[in-house]
Amino acid sequence: MAKSDQSPFAYTVGNQIEMDPGGCVCVRAVVPRKNKEPRYRPVSGWPEDSLMVDLVLTETKQPNGINDPLYRDSRVTVSVDMHTVRHTEKYNLYQGTAQLFDPGVYEIDARVEFQNYQWNVEPGQLTAPYNETIVSSESKIKVRYDPKHPTFVGRHQNLPLCTEGDSRGRWIPANNLRWPQWQHTMPVEDGRVWLPYHCRLRRISHMEFAFHMSIKYPAVHWYGDSNSRRTLRPFAMGGRWCHRKNTTLRLDCLCNDAPKDLFPSEWYPTMHTPHLYRIYGTGVNATEMFAKLDNSSATDPRPILDKDPVDAYLGPDYVPPGYRFRRDYFDLYYLFTRGTQDMFGSHWARDITPDRISNYPGASLVVVQMITWDVAFGTMKEFAQDTERLTQRLKKVYPGARFVYRSGPYWCCRNSEDQDKKYTRLRFHMFDQYARGVFKRRLGALVWDTMGPQAQRPPESKRLSENMPCRSAHSRSEVIHMDNQILMNMLVNQDKI
């Protein structure tokens, strides 16, 4: 605590500088207060300052002094959630704990994003500019090299299959892995693969997934915003969407595939119209693309869903024997919703009712994706109340169905170009933590975590979204393919164990 009171700094607690895999490290950060700035709405249990704290693997030498090729250039990153320990007139003290598994030397990478609750800017308030302050730190901690530890990357294939959608893990360059690519999920744009610590994800083909769904979950009801629409692209195309290296720089692959960009006058009036897809392993047939299965008129006569050529890079390049010529399918009812927000003619209180869904196949699985619009235009108080009411409605409308809660997108390191959208990293995290808790408690929902893996990316990779041409809250197609594999593994592997 003998540092200057003008600059933030971080350090590890105690004298422990070396530990075994699986050990925990406590990180503290001291942030000088800036009382002259306006204070935004405090939230109980959440910090005054928004701190992004990561422990980054910077050295991977084995006992013989040679860098382990499995961890070469990996920069394994473990994010640390910081909680308030003490407030004084001059500074705030925060603390967080992280568990480290991968061997090597870790350093603290920490930044102050916002102060005085400016991260919780709400509708009607002036958005504070994003302006990082680097937090200095000299602390290092070493995790001992133990190639026999079950979390060691070289032993990853010995782990059981993942049956949950929120497993902790890290990112490893695909080129470092010794096993075939079909035995791990697709790499994202920086060439890294998501490897959970305590289970393994296998690459599941869309044909195998359709076979499983046709038996276990023949009818799915899905509520979500444009992030869900992008998530559904690979399913509607049998994996053939933005899956080749020479297509991933297209606008729809990078960030925006909305029909409103081509047909703006027709977009909003049809957004809240239900869509019903019959999804085969090869995707949706052209004649059924956006049409309802009861032969009523198509809801979007000009969909942007032309399948990419078969040349596979990320997509359905591996199909297990026996699945390639099957014609299994499941029905998917999709309704564009904006979380708990009542905007542009859609609102869950009107959209999720027994009468509304009575004309569609009864759901065996219900997926709900929210957060994005709530963070943009809502308050935490209203969101908490509406989330409780929403889950009560879902329980009433879908008795006996299984529920999946899909988290919102990961947001990092920038303001929204639309100043009316109150996006900040910590605000997304706060809304998500509340919602997933309610869905688990009230509905016993499975959690499909699409935020957690992105929070564990190296600091420089978290900022790749800054260079997107549309700077939206959308994920790139490579990330979407990976996210979908988490869902597919959770649903398929759970029922095989």
C-alpha cells in the first residue's frame, strides 16, 4: 500500500509465488477515487469501479528450460471477478480469486474501465466515454509443471465428454494440438481452440445433432434477438455458413446479417412474426426456408440464407459413419424477442402465451436468449422484476419442457456507436449473472454460456471486435460455430452418459 495514491496498482496477496496446478491465487487492486465525477446508480453487491483483471500466462518453460510446445504462444488467460473489500475517502480496494491449472508464469493484466459507477449508465443518462487506465503490477505467480495432472493439455483427450454448457476452460492455439481437428471444436479468428479444464468438447456434425434432436427434442421453441438469429444460421444451413477461410471476411460473417440492411422498410413490421423451420442435418430445405409448416405464407419472402459451397473448413467436414444419408429433422419455432423490453411491437407478455403457441408443435425444449436489449435500454431494477415474471410465465406456458438459458454476447473495450445503447462489459455481466440465477432457480434451466469463454481470451484477442465494420454486439461467425458446439455437446452428450 506504499504506492502513489494517484495511480491504480494490483498485486497478489501473500508470499506464495509458486503453486501446484489447481491452486488458487488472490489478487487485489487499489484504485484512487475520483469524487469530482458524477456518480451513476449504485447496485448492491457490485463495485464502484469497473476493473477488467486477467492473469495471463507469459512463460511456459519446462523444468529442462525448454518451452512446452503445447502451450506455445497460447497466452492462457484467466479472468478474475473483482469484489469490493474496502472504501476510503482516497481509494477503493478490490479483491478476486482465480484458480490456475496450466503450468508456467502468470502476470497480472488489469485495466480500469469506468469509475464512480459510470459503467452502470442507464437510459436518459449521458454515456461516459470508454477510456482505459492501465493498472500497474509487478506480481508474478508460477504454476508448477505437472504433465500427469488431469488438466494438462497433453492429457485433454482422457477427460470425459462435456455435459454442461458453462464449463471453465482456456484457449490453446489449434496448431499446438496433437490430435485430429474433428476431435476438438472449431478455432476462432485468432486460431485458438476452446478447451475446458475438466471435460472435452467433440466436434458434433449437424447430421448427428439432427438425429439426436429428432428423438430427444423433436420440437424446439426459441426466443431471442439478432444474436439468436445469427446463432440459428449454421443450423438452418447444415453448418454451411461462413465456414470457409475465404468467406469469413464477408459482412454477414463478421457482424451483421440482418435483412433490414437490404430491406429496411420491410424489416420492423415482420420481426415479431413467428418463424417455423424444419431443420435437417443438411439444413432447411429451400421450400421450407422461412415458411410456417401449416402451409401459411412465408414470413420473409427474400431470406438471406443461401448455403455456402461444400468446401468445408469450420463446418460439417467430419460426419460419423451412418449419418451422412439420414433425413432426420427437428422443428424449430423461432420468435424475435428483445429480452424483457417492450419495443417495436414485440414483448414477452404478449408473445409468450398458451394461445400464441397452440398452433405449433408442442415444445420439448425451450431456449431463451436475452440480455442484449435489456442492457441497452433497461434498468437493473426493472430487469430484475421482469425476469422473475418472465420465468413464471414460461413455467406456466411450457409445463414439462426442458429449458436452456443462453447468455448474452461478450462486450469489451469500447462504447456503442449508438449512444442510446448503454453497453458496458460489467453491465452485461451483471444482467447475465442475475438472469442465469433466476432461470436456474425457477426453471432448473441448463446454462449455455457464450460470455464466459470470450472473457478468457487473451487481452489482445478480446479487442478484435473493435475492428468490425459495424461495431455491433454480434459475434463473428467463427465464434458462433464454436458457441453452437457447446450447445450441441451439452444436449447430445448429456443423454449419452
